Amino acid sequence: MLLKNGGVLFAALCLALALGECILRVSGVTDSFAERAGRGGYVSEYDATDEQSLHTYSSNTKSKLVGRECKYIFSTNKEGCNDKEWAVRKSDTTRLRVLFVGDSFTDNEGGNGFSFERTLESKIDSLEVMNGGVAGSDPFFEYQLFHERLIKYKPDMVFVFLNISDITDVIVRGGFERFDSNGKPHYKVAPRWESLYAKIYLVRAVAKAFLSRQFLLPEEEKKARLEAIDKIENV
């Protein structure tokens, strides 16, 4: 009888776990940003395999991104930024050339061209606005982009947009130490159990309940945030 009851309890537990896994997968509550944005399956924030010294889009391309939150068509210029082509020399020296750099909030990912940069330029005739924002960027990638590609445009003013995701990005990626001698970035090492997190949604739910997005305990995250803020201030 005891063996039989144990078998029933085990079967019920397996059924409950399977049901919970299905509910989490269908509901999308534990989906990663890449999954919500329609970029395929789970993408580790610690994976820098495809990263180069400059974090930009491909130059002179037109792309369409279809996700759960938006349908987005954008065209890039020769510098790999989501904007019109820029002339190296200003055609109108009376206008103030202003460059904005940042991540998707600056790039306006999902806006289909309706960005605050274009609105600002249309409202103030004395401004020539350059949108140097790139989704997924952070202050260290922006520093590299400015000094390697954008400084030649000699902007009169540069605005660097920061948000909370920049802090979490630096926690994972590090500061300038992420770049090797060839400029190739290498991020910090992900926890070994991240592969389970990627494949099993119940593991995601447990991790989200107790750990930060970077798989850190609260005290560890607090310390890491302060270190990231110091690095951002220095850059």
C-alpha cells in the first residue's frame, strides 16, 4: 500500500510539474527579452561570441524585426547606426550638430522612425541631430563607437543617455577590461547551470524569485551595481 501511495504521489508531482512548465511556456511570464522581441530562442547575456570591438548594426542595411511587442522596420547608415546618412562636413555651419548615443531607448527600437531625435530636429531649425544609439549598447561600447567612427563628424554637443539596463549590462560585461588586445570583447563567465535556465521554464521561475537578472543574490547584486556605477562614472 505504501509503495502504491508513493507511486501515486510521484505521478501527481510529475503531472503538476509538467503542467506548471506548460503554463509558464504559454504565458510567456518567464521569457527573456530576446524571446519577447522575436529574436529566436534564449540568448545568454554573457555570450559575446558575435560581438566585435564596435557594437553596431550592419552598415547600409534595411531590416525588419517582428516580435510580440512590435513590428519594426529600420535602415542603417554607413556607420551602422539607425539613422540617415551623415555628411562629415556640415552643409550649414549655422546649425548646431548634436549627437545622441545610447542603447535602444536612444535608438528608439520599435519606433519605426518616430524618434525623439527626429522630432527634436523638426521642432528646432537650428539643430542638426545625429542618432548614434544602438540597441544593446552600453557606455563602454558607445565610447568605442564615438572614438573610432563618430568623432570625425565633429559634433558640437554629445549627449550620452543612461538607464538602468546600462548598469546591469556592465555587471555582466565589465568595463574596458572586457576588450582584449585586439579589441574583441569577452564578457564575464555565466553560471554553469544557465543551460538549465535556458531550457527549463520552472528553473527560470525559481531563479527569478530569488536571484537578479544576472543570477546574483541580493547582497551580491547590490555590490555589483555599485561597482558598475563607478565604472560608468569613470568612462
